[in-house]
Amino acid sequence: MQRYFVSKEQLTEAGAFLTGEDAHHAARVMRMSEGDSFIVSDGTERTALVQVTEASPARVDAQLIEWLEMSSEPAWRVTIAQSLPKGDKMELVIQKGTEIGACAFIPFESERVVVQYDHKKEAKRLERWSKIAKEAAEQAHRNRIPSIEPVRSWRELTASYPKYDLVLFCYEREGHESTGQGLGDVLREWKARETRPAEPSILLIVGSEGGFTEREAEEAVASGAVLVGLGRRILRTETAGLVGLTCLLYESGEMGGA
């Protein structure tokens, strides 16, 4: 069933209404008319099943049928910090990461970033990334839209570590050296701690095409991160975060792995 995210003002005890691109999509693309049903969510507190009472490309009105449970969000709140990749790879990370279950994305600049990031176009780029997250969240029937943070510097990113219960720094050397720690090893040890929160906030840090420098890895550890490997193979930058996210949600029990 089609799902739309709306503002809190658009979802009331009586029903909901769509405007703008959502109304056009419902009326023109989905060809909704009186009597058709869809799901609507305010992205924070409420999700409902509603039925169309009137539909046009400019506005779709619907009456409340029933309130639904907000049950599709992972217990582990994983934020992907992605060092800026080339081309449209960030869009892929956001789209697929949203489908899998990431709660937020933080693009950042590291030493080996190849792309020349234009800060003057940041507002427009964030708007596009947010739209991609919204559409992916609707497709995946999520209750919330992941947030997309403004691009941060390396220093800003490391300064944010204390906000999280666990910070994982994906470092390819960890996957190749016999002394390195795999993500699974780190998570099993961490899950065994009695003081671990039931719904932790986790930051997963991924490098750009050129990876991280040794200095960055040392600074990450000094700031509180744990170095982890994602296997013995070299993953593309747009693949690494998705693999790490999937492993985290598996270990959380999201897929029966607890």
C-alpha cells in the first residue's frame, strides 16, 4: 500500500491531506480516487490508514480509518558517516541505507576525498538528498525519515563521537591483518557488556574512494572510535556502509541474529 510522509498539521484526528508533489503523485501517478486507501505518517509520532474522500492533482483529502503502530524502526539507531564520494554515490548510500534502516546520514570531508565539494551548492544538494531519503522511507514503509546532516569537517565529526554509545571506524587494514578486529568480533564483545543500552545510538564511519590515512585512524581511536574490518576483500565506498549497516541490524536481532 502507498505511504506518504506529511507534516504534523496535515495529519489530524479526523484524517489527512496531501498537497504539492505528494498530491500529484497520488492523483496522477497512483490514480487514487474516492474510496481508495493509503498510509500516512507524520514521521515522528503517528501513522494512520486513511481513505480518500476527494482527490485532485493539487490536493488529496482523506478520512481516518485507524491508527497504526509505529513498529518498523530498528531498535539500534545507526548513523552512517560517509566521507564524500564521487558522482552520485552518496545518493545511492542514502537511498539504500534508508531502505535497510539507517536513522541518519552525515557526509564529511576526509584527507583522501577525491571530489571537489562546492559548499555554495550545499543547500540544494541537501534538499535533493532529503528528498531521496523521504522517497526511500516511503517505499520501505518506514515510520521515520532519516535525517541528512550538513557536510562536516573531519574535526567536527570526531568532536561528535561522545554523542554516541558506540563509534565504529571502518578501516580496511583491520580486515587484512591477523591482529585486526572484525565487525562481528567487536559487536559480540560489546553486546556482552552489562551496561550496554537496549536501544543504542551507533555511528558507523566509512571512508571515500581513497580510504583513510593512518593518521586519521589514530585520531579516530584517540577520540573514542573502535577500528573494525568488514572482511578480507576491498569494498567500494558506496558498498562498505551498507554492508556494515546490515551486519549491525543483524546483530541487533532485526533479522533474527540476536
